Amino acid sequence: MMDCYQEYERYLAEEKKVASNTLSSYLRDIRQFLHWLEGAGKLPEQVKQSDVESYTQFLSSEGKSAATVTRSLASLKSFYSFLIRQGVVEVNPARGLSPAKVERKLPQILTSKEVELFLEQPDASDAKGCRDRAMLELLYATGIRVSELIGLNMDHINLSAAFIRCSGRDRERIIPLYPAAVRALSDYIEHVRPQMIEHPDERALFVNMSGERMSRQGFWKLIKYYQEKAGIQKEITPHTLRHSFAAHLLENGADLRSIQEMLGHADISSTQIYTQIVSQKLKDVYRKAHPRA
């Protein structure tokens, strides 16, 4: 069965071309399921729907969240669909099972003042601070994902026309830049990046202090450092700036379709969560300000 697992990994990576985070999540879910099956003395090709139900109940009893159980069930459906395709099984034992209902939490966002405070933290007078300010300004200017941010190359940036080309999961999209982001990027590209890169032919827009492409982990550390420096109590992640970008655009009159396009959402239902954030914010203001609320 390990052969099937490795074939499944290749299938997801090479044929389905799923994002690296999704790939690792699916594979982790399948490994945990196979380990559970081994303890139950069963082979994957012997699994019935009742076994999958028992497994989801086991996950819940282990304290796993409803979201984790739901994702695990989706992973199993995908794995067994692949096994059917390979001729290993004839029936998908996970099909027809309803995932646990997950109450979707509204994403955390920063206020405009908090964003301003956060973006002011890097000291642009030194090389690292200049690079960091450019990264943070670009993230808030465009709302792109952290994987897209660190994946940007020099030829994705057009400063004279003030936009970036972002190659997302399925297609490329064009996102405008506001003047402060253009200035921060110009300073970094002109004065700092040439001294930071290890090789003259380096394509990466943002590099670490070793001159190589910035990593996800490196950028997360950077975010945490500036959160503490700003003294902002909210938990800030790269996605917090993405959520704040979308919510602030919506608050200021942008239409959902345009926000969907800029965020790279395949389905507008993913974008509609921001209308709930804005509505909740209005309710909070009303409750605090209205004398009879």
C-alpha cells in the first residue's frame, strides 16, 4: 500500500498540481489514517463506510476540532477516488458521509490605524528594514498570499505602471499598487536588493540576508517581530494583512467581484466572508455608540 501512497503523492503534486500546503495536509491525513488502520488490523482495500465513520469518531474522541475532522474526511475521499482510478478498490468508503458542521470564524483584521502603525515599524534606513517595509507594504497593497509574495520574481513587478503580476493557483492576475508601496519597492530594488543578492542572475524579488529567496518561515518571523515592536495585541499573521486588505476595500466601497479578482478567489462565496466582517464591525460600533443599544 505504500506504493499507492507514493503514487498518490505524485498524482497530487504532478497531475492535480495542488498547493504545497494542501499536499502536506492531505498526505498527513492519509498517513494518520493508515496508522489507525494498522492498529485496527485492517488493510486500506478492506475499508468500509463503517470503518471511516469509526475513524472520524476516533478523531473527535482525541479532541480534534470539527474543522480537522472535516478536512480528514475530504482527504480520505480524495485518496479513495485515486484508489478507484488505480483499480485497487471499487467503492469509495468515504463517499456519502457528511462532514461535521464547522462554525466558520470570522477572520481577524486590523483597523486602518493598526495597519499604519504596523507598516511604520521597519527602519528603512538600513538594508533589512528597507526590504521589510517593501514586503509589508506590498502585502497590504495587494492582499496576495504569503506563498505568492515570496514567489514573486523581478519580472512580475511593473513600477512605472504601478502593478504586479501575480501567478496564483490557476491563473495570473494583475493587482494595482498604491504610491507608498511603489516608493518602498523602488527604494528596495534600487538601493538594497543589488547588495543583498548572492548571484547577479537571481530572479527572486525578495531575498534573505544570505542572498537567497525569502522563505515562508523567515517571513513569519519577520511579521512576529514587527507585531511585538508595534505593541499590537491582536495576533498578526501574513493572512491578517490579506484579510485587512479585503475588508478595508469593502468598507470603502469596492465591489465584491473586484475584490474576488484581486484576491484570486475561484468562488465568490470565499470573498463574501468579508461582508460579514464589515457588518459585524458596524454592529459593534452601533452597540457601543447608540444610547439605547
